Amino acid sequence: KRTMKSAVFATLLASAAAFAPASQKASSSALKAFEEDIGATLPLGFFDPLGLVADGDQETFDRLRLTELKHGRIAMIAVVGYLVQESGLRWPGAIDLSGLQFSDIPNGYAAFEAIPYAGKLQMFCAVGALEVLVMRDFVGGEFPGDLRNNYFDLGWDTFDEETKLRKRSVELNQGRAAMMGILGLMVHEQLGVSILPSTVDSSYAF
């Protein structure tokens, strides 16, 4: 019996050993392209702790990369907008027919309470229109996040491949930093501990 058990155990162990390297090799081969793509920067390199692309699916990777880029672009705009408003800059005039002035709208979360319902509806519709009609790849772009749609170029096609990769890497990493930045601004605002200098003169207006 002991001999039989040992034989069975050895067979199972050999089977597991036979399958494991093949699986690891296939996974390693599938992830090779991702590990060399832009965004795999030092010190972390290719970082996928949740294993979202562990299966090496290119379509999933491209979809996640597009999502990351869009969120990064929105975050960069959000950081700039937050800092501009925190400095006291406001549009001139009234925001609605009741006479509420743009200068009366506070910054940050408090703005959502102060902005009239019609203004919130306009912002919601504007964001929806951008998401449906503009911020989409309708023609199959050169890379995930290429939303030019053969409409405007801004000189992109004049760059060589090395310059294109560098600019894409800069945008991706700046977007990542901006996502952390706007999150930090929002959290500290709710905590009541601003991370911005307190010496900014808030009396400016257009």
C-alpha cells in the first residue's frame, strides 16, 4: 500500500510539475509586450497587482489603457481648474437670471451646492456630449487614447516614433500624477486641512 501511495503521489507531482512551467511560460510570453509598453516605468515597471491583464489579453489591456488615459486627462484639467478657482479667478457677471454672481460661487465641493440646478444640468449634458460625441475613437486610432478621429492633427504626424513614444509616456505619467493630485486636494478639503499655500490673494477677477 505504501508503495502504491508513493507511486500515485509521485505521478501527481510529476503531472503538476509538467503543467506548471508550460503555464508560466505562456503567461510570461503573453505579458512580454505589456512589460515593454509605455507606462511600465521605474521603479515599479509593469505594475498589475490585481492581475487585470494576467491572461495577456490585448483587447483588455487597450481598454484599460484608454480608461487610464481619459481619467488622467480629466484629472489634469481638474487640478488646473481647482488651482485657478482657489486663486480667486472667476468669470465676470451672473451665473443665472436671479443675479447670482460667478464670484459668489465657492471653490471645491461647496460649489456644487451653490450652483443652481440648471447650471448642474448644463454641466451634466456637456460632459455627456463630450463622452458620446468627442472623447471616443470612431475610426481606429494609432494607439489607445488617440481620439483625433482624422479631424485634427496638431502636428502629431510630423514627429518621429521616438518622440511620439516619449510624448505619450509623458502624458500618461502626468495623468497618473494628476489623479493622485486631485484626490489629495479633495481629501484634504474634506478634512479641513488645505495643502495649498495660505498666502494666495483671492481678490482677483476677470
